[in-house]
Amino acid sequence: MFLEALGSALLGLALAWAAVHRLPDRLPARGVVLTAGSLGAVFGALVTHGALGPGHGLATLFGAVAIATVLLSLLIRPASRRLRRSAAA
């Protein structure tokens, strides 16, 4: 379980690092994103390991990456701040 947690934290950190470099203007501060990615991956590994049980290391890592991706997607802000008005107004 320790190696799964360590591997998932490293995968979450790598995913968050890629997101920071790909979308720097649409994400909050770098430290927040890196922390959220790694903690989200560890939480995902914990949930997946609890659901599947021991002996499913690769599936646990896939679950960790999935949860980290979802958590990082919640941090993305809209691309523009323009107000949109309806045609009826």
C-alpha cells in the first residue's frame, strides 16, 4: 500500500505539473495546483484500493490518476472574463 500511495502521489504531481505548464493563465497559484494534484491522487488511490482490495496495483494507480484529473479540472477558470449579454435584453 505504501508503494501505491507513493506512486500515486508522484503521478498526481506529474499530472499537476503538466497542467501548470499547459494552462498557466487559467489555474490558481502553482503551489495550490501541485498540492491538489498530489493529494487528489493519494485520495484516489485510497478510495480505489478500498473498493478493489489488495492485489490491484495498476487499477489503483488508474483510479488515482482519474481522481486527480477530476480535482484538477475543478480548479480551471474560464478563459475570458467578458460579460455575455442575451439578445433579448
